[in-house]
Amino acid sequence: MRIAYLDGSSGISGDMFLGALVDAGVPFKLLQETVAALRVGADLEVSRVDRNGISATKVDVVVDGQKDLPREEFWAHPERHFSGHSHEHGDASAHDHEHDSHEKHAHSRNLEDILGIIEAAPISSQSKKTASEIFAALGTAEARVHNVEVSRVHFHEVGAADAIADIVCAAVGAEALGVEKIYASAMNVGGGTVQCAHGVMPVPAPATLELLKGIPVYSGDVQKELVTPTGAAIVRVLATGFGPRPIMTTEKIGYGAGSRDFPHHSNVLRISVGETVESAASNVSPSGPWEEDEVVVLEANIDDQSPQIIGYVADLLLAAGALDVFTTAVQMKKSRPGTLLTVLAKPQDASKLQDLLFRESSTLGIRSRNEKRYVLARRHETVQTPWGEVRIKVGSMAGSDSQLAPEYEDCRCLAAEHHVPLKTVMQEALRMYLDKKNG
């Protein structure tokens, strides 16, 4: 599976994400044409910069000839406050929901306006969906922080242009990257305080922290704001999971530069693009001719749910990426019969499967542990039976085939279609594979 992994050791902002995408091979022209087609008065500029010894791509959104500024620099230039242009969509959403006067809102857009712009944009339906989800997350966070309806969150006209450009290009660029999933590390939010429209706030700012609920974060040595609300909204919507780098081969690497250059710290967002390594094929166990990887084991005891629902939950877990799901009959407190539901998962999928288990089953608690797993190298070969193609799963040890199994679903479908006993299809598929192997 083709995936991307974001290293957030320097946080994330909209411009850093765009820079990383371009550095990893997404055509800058695609993003530039996307911004132009939005007709919101914004443009993009690209440059090559150095961030504490790391060469990175810097992408800037330009509105009325002015580039985004980090929040502390914006508040140091009072003349820019009245234009509404700031990095507030990226360092805190540019909004004005406290005054309802026509004059105050004459040059602003609400969330509905912006979603309409996204819907009318000449981009794919998937990019529209992604961009709308990111902007909705941003607006919802602001609404919760300030205890107002989402419809009353307003984005200044120029600030909204910045945000629209960043977010729509993030959605288009992520799709152009051509990956099935995006994973991310824990996010370094920075530290200290930051000047906002509402005064001095601790880092992370309120809207940023709202967006980062449920996402692992930490504070490093840099006492500046490193994760912006736009960056937090982007990673919240795009990332499938958070944690250590998955087992993967790396084909492309991109570095997106932040606006500031810190001493002793490279202010870049790194993205790695490549393929996952199934069953950790490169990790051969020193104790034998098999492969070793790590799985997460999730367990839940259930004694108050119908077996049919438990079966349904098992099917959902497998469809969501579980490596295996099985049940065991157990005796619980007060001699009640129950079911132990066990799920084996890849580490990067554990959180998603745990959420599904809580949502779909009646369990009130899930046990989790990491375990080593030893597996045979495996491959699929196809044979042509009288009824159609069947895949054969082949397990190998020390270069020799040691386990053979016709794929159940292939055989089941052919048996049902041709009204042939399932065991006949499975036996014939296995016979044909052995005949083919033995010449």
C-alpha cells in the first residue's frame, strides 16, 4: 500500500504542508492553477530556502502583494491589522464573530460562503470533500472556543483568501500525491505564549488545541507557536493515524519550510512517500527462517450482546483493516457466559479499530498490548479451474513452500455461481496448483 508519513517535529502549518508536497514532487503549477481558478484574489510564490542546514521548499500565499506573517510578526505591524491580512487562519483562524454590525462583516466571509467557493471550484469531487472537511473543522473549532454558532464565525475577506488557498491546495496536493493513506507523528506544538486578536494566549492557542483533541502532542525546546489552526485542521482531516513511522520503503522525501529560521532547530515539515512492507518482509528473525513483526492485540469481554451483533462487529473490524478477529467462549462474573473478542491489528491501525470496537459493541473497556509475531513469507499464485480463477496462498520457509491454501472467497463465489460443492472447487484448485508446480 502506498502511504505518506508526516514528521511533525517542527509542527505543521498550511504553507509548510504545501511546501512539503511540492518538494515531494507535486507540481507547483497544479497548485498555482488551483489558486487562480478559485478567484479569491490570492496567488502562490515558491522559493528554495535553508532552515538550519536543511534545504526546503517555501510556498507563500500572496494576497494584495503581501505574504502571510507568523502571528507575532503580524501583531508587530499594526498597519496590516485593518486589511485583515494575517497568518491568523494559520496561526488562529481570522474571524470576527463578536460584532454583528454590517460594517464589520461587509468584508468578511462566513463558513457557508467559503464552502460555496470550494463547491464551485474546478477540482475533483474528492478534493472538494477534503477541503470542505478541513474548513468545517477549522470553523467548528473557532465556534466551540468562542461559544457561538458556526454560522456566526466570520473570516476576514483577505484572511479567508489565505485560508482558502492553503486548504484547497492542501486537498488537491494530497490527492495528487497518489497515496492511499497519510500517517503522522506526534505533533510538536512549541511553547510559550502568543499574541492573538483576543490578547496573549498560551501555546497551543485555543482553536489549535481544540483541533488537536485526541492527537498526540508535545512541547519541545522551541518556545514559539509551531502548530497553527490551519495546520492542525489539515492533519486532523488527512491523517489516518498518529504514532511512530510505519514499516515502509521510502521513495520520495519532501521538506516544507516554515516562515521562521530557528537556531539549533530545523523549522521544516518532512513528508516521506513510499510503500508499506507487508508482514515486515525485510525483518527476518535470527531465531529461524521466518519473518518477525509487531502487532497490537485488542481484547474485550462481552456478555450483554447478541452473537449476531458480535459477528457483525467482527466483519466491520476485518473490513477496516484488522489482521484477524476471533472469539472465545469465556465464563465471567457470577458465572455468566460471555465472549472474548480478540483483534489483531497493525500498530498504525489500532486506534481506528479501537474506536470502531467502542462504537459498535457494548464493551466498556478494551485491553491492549503489543506482541511480536513470527510469520512465514507468503505470496499468491493463481490457477485456472474449470469454473474460473482461484488464488492459492503459499507460505514459504527457507525457500521451500510449506503451507498451501486456496482462497476461500474465490472458491465460495465459484461454487455458488456454478452450483458446485465448495469442497470440490477447493480440492481441484489445490490439485491444479500442485500439478503446475510439479510439471
